[in-house]
Amino acid sequence: MKTAVWLYLFLFVAFFDLHAQYPILTPFAISLGAAPSFIGLMMGMYSITHLPGNLIAGFGVDRYGSRFFIVFSLMAAGIVLLFQSQVTNPWQLLLLRSISGFVLAFLSPACLSLLAKMTSDRTEQGKLMAGNGLVHTLASVVSPAAGAYLVAKIGFTTAFTLLGWILIVTSVCALFFIRDIRQNAVQGEAPVPSEAKKEKSKEKLPLELPVPIPWLVYLLPIALSCAQGILSFELPLLAKTKEAMMTTGLLFSVVSIGALVTLSMLFLNRVSAYQRTLWGSLFLAIVYFGIASQVPAPLTLMLLLVGMAKGVILPALSTLLIELSGGARYGRTFSVLSIAFSVGAFIGPMAAGQIRDYISPYYIAFLALMIAVTLLPLHRSRSLSSRTHFS
């Protein structure tokens, strides 16, 4: 568990650093002369360049372990931020954000895979995933407001430089304190001679074959990240001055506080991962519909509800994927999850930048979530069919 503690610590620093950029990137791009449609393109490119990184991570993490990819991702992202502090036009920013999207694509699959390998017990894995969500949320509670405060006090250039060096130092620490975990060590298997291992594998083959995860399950992370991308695109556009950036940073923090509330409700772990994923997503869709239709409620309250729904869904979704994976190929499982998140994060800001003059982009978030929620129950019949085929 020492590895888990170190991993949580480094994840906290990394997430703090990355979320601190949320309220300041859009005003920074505007200060360089970027239009809202270009900002949508920039956010979309950041997400779509995740895809090749996710694909590499899927096979690389299973084969070489998580440590190298965690260190590389943090180090490279920090260096990109140092260059980002010196950009002078929107196209340079677009290029650097695209590179940043690629290098950071390794971080999530590597971390989630390492956490999943720490134990073969489903309950303990669920707790580790909840811990990951809690660390992520704690970091994102204060980081958006901190990022906006930094820019207000020291300017964009110095803020990006500082954030970049924080990531670089974190990557060096991760190199020394994170250790990979072998799968057979987690499962408590003793080393056996190669011939005996072959005989053992022949006996267990029907049970160890990985069960393919139904693709319908991955529609939900696409919808979730699409909705989040729209929210991340829309909120910073409320800020016209450096003082307004503080308000925007606080609004992002409200979302994280909502997630922290539900993540702290440990009794929710007694509910099945599928039920938490399904009903949490339905509730989130309803909240986005409320924001789009401008219900007579404060925006802070609606954002708090968005965060509460996310605090239920994200740990449950990770646990659900572990259950459906059959305990094998965690790197590829979470790589495909990251790809799904990247696709949705590309679609969301791009769509919002094109339609926001005609209709509220939050309607797109609602529609995407409702489609995913409607189709999610169908995965059970397909999963049952796949398990029957492999048994």
C-alpha cells in the first residue's frame, strides 16, 4: 500500500497543476487574439491528440508497466508548459496544447492500471478507485481558484512557468518512489517452473480468457466527457477581466466540491457499480437539461449538483470496467476508457463553439447523456452472451 500512498500524493500534485489551468487557458487564448470558435478547436485538438497516446499506453502499460509512462507523461507535460509560457499567437498555443494532449494521454491509463493491480479483491479495487476519485476531486477543489489567483497576481507567463516546474519536479519524485507491481504477485501466485506453468495455464485457460467488454459501455464516458468539455468551454467565457477569472475559478471549484460530497458518502459503495453508473448518469443528464433551460436556480447550485453526480459516476464506472474485464489486461481496458473520454472531450468543445450562437450547448450535453443512459442497460445481454461464448 506504500505505492498507493505515493501514487495518490503525486496524482494530487499533477491534478492540482492541470486543473489550475482550466479557468485561465481561455482568457489567455483571448489575450492572444483567439476567437471562441478557435478556442473550441484548441480544446478539441487537445483531446483528439489523446488518441494515439491512449493506444500506445493500452499495450505499453500491460507489457512494460506503469512507472515509465507516469514519469514520462508528467515530465513532458511540464516541459510543454514552460514553452507555453512564451507563446505569442494562438497557433503556437494550439500546437503546444496538441502536444500536451498527447503526452498526458499516458497518465490516466498507467495510474488506473497500477491501482487495479494492487489487489485482486473487487471490494478493495473499488476502494482504490474511489480513492483515486477522491484525490482527483480534492486537487480540483482548490486548483481552479488557485490558478486564477496566480494569473491575477503574477501574470500568465510566470504562472505557466511555475506550473511547468511543479510537474517536472513531481515526475522526478515519481521516478524514485513509484514501483511497478507484477500481476502474479498481486494474485498471490508462487513462481513455478516453466513446464509446470504451461500445464497450469492449460488447466485454467477457460477461466483466464479475458471477456470482451461490450462497446456500449464506452458510450457513457464519451457522453460524460462531451458534457464536461462543453462545461469547460462555456464557463471561462464568462470571464472578461482578470477579476472575473477568480469567479470562474470558484465555479470550477464548486463542481469539485459537489464531487467531494458524494465521494465522502462511503455507504454508496454498497450499491452495485452498474446501478451507481446508470442512475448517476441519468441525474447528471437532468441537471444539464436544467442548466440549458435556465431553470430558476442559482448557477452555483446547478454546478454543485453536476459535481455530486460526477462523484458517483466516475469511481463506479472504473469499478464496472474492472468487473467486466474479468481481471485481465487492465492497461488496455483503461486505455480504451481514456480513448472514449478523449473522443467526447473533442466533440463537446467543437460542437459548443459552432452552435452557441443559436442554441445552448448544454442541450447537446443533455442529449448525449440521455442516449448513453438509454443504451447502457443493453450491455448486460451482450456481456452475458460473451461470457457464455468463452465458457
